[in-house]
Amino acid sequence: MLVDVNGCSVYAYTGGRAFDATRPSIVFVHGACNDHSVWALQSRYFAHHGSNVFAVDTPGHGRSGGDARNSVAGIADWLVALLDALAIERAALVGHSLGALAVLDMTARNPTRVSRIALLGPSAPMPVADVLLDAAKKNDHAAFELINGWSLSAGHLLGGSEQPGVWMSGNALRLMERSRPGALYNDLIACRDYSDGVKAAGSIRCPAWVMLGQRDLMAPPANATLLIEALADKRVVTVSGCGHSLMAEAPRAVLDGLREFLL
Amino acid sequence: MSKPKFAHFDTLTLHAGATPDPATGARATPIYQTASFVFPDSDYAAALFNMERAGHVYSRISNPTCAVLEERISALEGGVGAIAVASGQAALHLAIATLLGAGSHIVASRSLYGGSHNLLDFTLPRFGIETSFVDPRNLDQWRAAIRPETRLLFGETLGNPGLEVLDIPRIAALAHEHDLPLLVDSTFTTPYLMRPFDHGADLVYHSATKFLSGHGVVIGGLLVDGGRFDWRRSGKFPTLSEPYSGFHDMIFTDESTTAAFLLRARREGIRDFGACMAPMTAFQILQGIETLPLRMQRHVENTRKIVAFLAAHDFVASVGYPELEQHPDHQLAQKLLPRGCGAVFSFAIRGTRDQGRKFIESLRIFSHLANVGDAKSLVIHPASTTHFRVSAEKLAAAGITEGTIRLSVGLENVDDLIEDLSRALYAASKTK
């Protein structure tokens, strides 16, 4: 579906289901240089199991208009505007990587709008390698290759997809190649400059679920330690052998964890 | 953080898609010889059927052994995914049936494998799909043939049997000008010699029966999606961008930004037409791919020596191999096929039809049969076999004469192969 948010057209995948005000709502927020499709399996599942689902393309990504925000707070504010535009008072938020930081920040500043949060591959801080930032600034294809190589675990760089016939590395690369010039750079700046993650986590009182990839190089599990400690009501799952691309590398584990937490 | 390490091509031929079997530790890819897979519970089953979970339901739709092969060919081609099917012909049909319906149109190279030509020229019109055939070297003909209802451009990396080198960069650019995809049959070249996606193609398929499996023991096909074509933006492919009542009104371009084509092909084409690959076949093709780089190097080395021998032989009228300077596509081949132009080529003897027959019947190592891409050397007479149903006029247009002989050069000692050819040429030359 398309929805107008602050004058900009926004695309949200709904699992093919019409909005039902009597159902709970879940918003899925993708990470840097991705779009709604990274949540295809999980969002479709919840859409067909009693929830309204909105797997969004954030501004400047996928089919959504506008420019990619260059701050976590900017994406968080946009999430509030999205809920307003959808006339949803309260929703569960699920975010991956940069999307997880946006969920964290939005929830900390708007606690009444969020019922629970799921953070996949979060990190606070979330440093970005200079070589990656430089390549992204130049819209150099090397930036996509670096992200791809660091996002999949070494084992999964050789495949082993749970989704029959899908070559994870190639699929991730093609998705990034579709992004608009400058979008990745803005995303990475947002990651690099966000310094309020632990503080935000400390102020959140709703239930939180955190999933980490044991072999995540983009957001190493150790970088989430303080954030997790600061959360008041949390569950933490670490996926063995998995990198940063949790939804692609471990779709079953992601769905099973989300089911247990959200249903 | 050190730069990521991506495996090289020859490492991917051995490892892509395969992990040691989690149940047994088996290093080789197991043959999952099962029709179906047990569901843990009803909710899990429903989720698998409704594309809410990843996994296998029934081996017509997907199978773990076939899935390893699908990942491997995707990795080697640089695509997003693939579907393993019953044959190369099944792959071509699946690509067309996924994208086109009655009233739509294809522009295709006229230099195609005879089976592909049959499908396009004789069979598909019965289902309302027409094809215009064009000279693969003439971009103006490709352009002029495109109609409002055209939905696909199609050619072979190396034409059959004339070895016209498909100018993929220019034809892909033309296709994309018209918001159309380019489908390429890459059977003769394999990803070792050329990766069509690197040059702009959108879909690639193989008869894996040939060089990929490499030993002439299976029939199989592989259809690979490059993941770059924007089916939604094109607006010409309602099978992908509009609700499909055959699958809960699913809009495939909403489900996957990059692999909508593969979703539809699997959820409809394989489901309904059923031309799936058997897991044993997938295993055998995987075994072949493990040695693809080594075999292709040897295939090309042997071919170059045989081409040189034939080109210098008095009883040979012509040799069509793009590495020869006189071949019309010599320069293009140097650009697109720097590792070699494969191991299948044609030549013509200076003689009558009877002398051609005598030549083939005098060979001892080359086997006279209808296949290419075997480890063993093969020979055939296209006019009486693979292109039997093609009219004389169309034969001539495809560069085939009654004296044309096609070789598929194998992995034997090249001196033995040259001796075999030399003796057969001598025998033919002495025949009245």
C-alpha cells in the first residue's frame, strides 16, 4: 500500500491484507540500503496470523519518496509520522540494524506509541569503517561489496540458504544496487553518529526482544552488550554461525523468535 | 576491519550452496531421494504453503539437493537465484511461460538450437505466442522486429551451429530501451567462459546436460535470474506485478524486489507444468560442476588445436570458430570470450553429401550422436539431425549447408583426436 507521510509517498508491504482496526499492528523497519522485502517471510506470516503488518520502505529507499534521513532521530521521527498517517495509536516495532536503532530511539521518545520492540542486529555505538564510508560517499559499487562481505557470515558467503534456490550474496548485492545515489551514505552517517543508544535503551520500559548473530562483523554482539544491559524487560537470542543478515541467513530462527515474542 | 574475502570462481564450483550435511556430517551433497517432507505441525505446514516460511514441501516444487545446485549455478553466474528443471528445453519453456501469454511476442536470434527453434516457430504459436527470427548480428533487425506486444528478446551466447557471438551488451541495451528483458541460452559457453549477466543479460538458462554436467549421463536444465530487471517499473509483466489469483492474489514484485521472476516461476511454472529436476540428476550435475574450470580449459585447448589442424587441411572448405581472424565475430569474441569460444564448432568439407557421410562413418573416437558438451568427443551432421525440420531456406540463413559437420571436442588426448579426423578426412576424400 501507499500512504502519504508528511507530503511524501511511502510504500508499506501489508502481506496482501487490508487494514483491520481491531487487530494489533506491527511495523517492520529495514536497515541500511535495504527495503521492505528483507522481511518478506516474517511480515507475510504475521499478516496471515492476526496482525496488521506494515513492512515499510523508509524515506529514500525502495518505492518511498523523499531523501534518506541522515540521522537515527530523523528516521525515528518519521516512524511517529508514519503511525499518525496510518491512524495507529500503538504498534509493535521490529527493526534490523539501522532500523533497530530507529526503533530504539522512537520508542524511547514516544513510549505510549509502542507496545513492544524487537531489535535484530543492533549495536550501540554502531561505528562505520572509513573505507566503507568513503566508498558510499562516492556512490562506489565497492561499498555494496564491502557490506555484502561483512554482512553474511563467512560460512553463508558460500551459500546454504534456507530459502530454496536463493543465492543470498547475489540477492543482497542486487537489492543494494537498486538504491538511490546517496542513500547508503546517509544511512551510514546515521549509524555512525548515533550516540544515544544506551541511554535510549535505559529509558524503555516495554518488552524488548534482541536477536544477535554470533558471527556478525557489521554489528558485533559485543557492541550490543551495554544496550542490552540497559533494557529493563528483555529477552536475548544469539543465532549460532550467523552474521548480520539475520533474516536471510536464519529466517526460521527469526520467525520463531518473533512468534514467541509477538503473538 | 579487513576487507571481506569472496571465494574465487573455481572455489565456488566446489562449495557454493553446499554445507556439510547437518544430520550426518556427510561432505558430499546428499541425494535427498524423497518426494515430500514432514511438517512439524499444522501451523508450520500452512506457513510453508503460504510462503511465510522457508523450506521444502514437495520435491516437484523444491528439493534440498536441487537447491544446492540452484545456489551453485547462481553463484557462478552472478545471479540472485535459480530453478533446476528437467531439461534445457524445460528451462526455456519455464522462462517464457512465466512471462508471456497468448497475444505476446518474442524476438529471437535465428541461429538457435533446433529444439528451441521448434518450440518458438511451431509449438508456441498454437498457444498464441509468436516469434520473429532475426539475424543475431544485425541490431537493426532486432530493433525493427520489436512490437508493442513484444515481451522478450532471446539468443544463444554462441549460435548453433554457426557460432555467431551474441552481442549481449548491445542487444541488452536495446531490450532495456524498450523495458524488455534479454534471455540468453549460455549452454555452449558456461559461466567459466562468459557470464552473460556481467554484460547486461537478465535471464540465463543452460542445458546442464552439456558442459555443466560434462559427462553425457543426465538430462537437466537450469534457469537463472540476474535480479536486475525491474519487472514492476516495466509495467509489461502482469504475471509478476499484478495479483495472481492462483496464489492468494499474491503480487510477486511486492514479495521480492529482486527475485519476483523466480517466485512466480516456482510457485506457478514448476507447480503447474511440473518439469522438475530429480535429486539424483542434481547430484550428478553438481559432480560435473566441481571440475568445470579444469574441463573447460582442456575442452578449449583441444578445440584450438583441432581448429588449427582443420583450417590448414586441403579437404576442408571452411571452419567456423570465432577465434579465427576470418570469423565475422572475431573481435567481439575477443571482448566477450577471452577465455575461449567453447568446444563446439562446425566445419565444411570439400565434397558431396556421400563424402560427408563417409567422413562421419570413418571416425573411430568421435561418436556420432545428438549431443554436445560431453567429456567424449562427438560429431553430427546438422542438416539431417538437429535441424532436420528446418527448411533449406532457413538452414541457409542459419549458416548451415548440407556439408556442414559439427564437432563437440572432448577431453581425449588431442593427438588421438587429430589422427582420427585426419584418417576420416582421407577416407572421405578417396570416396567417389
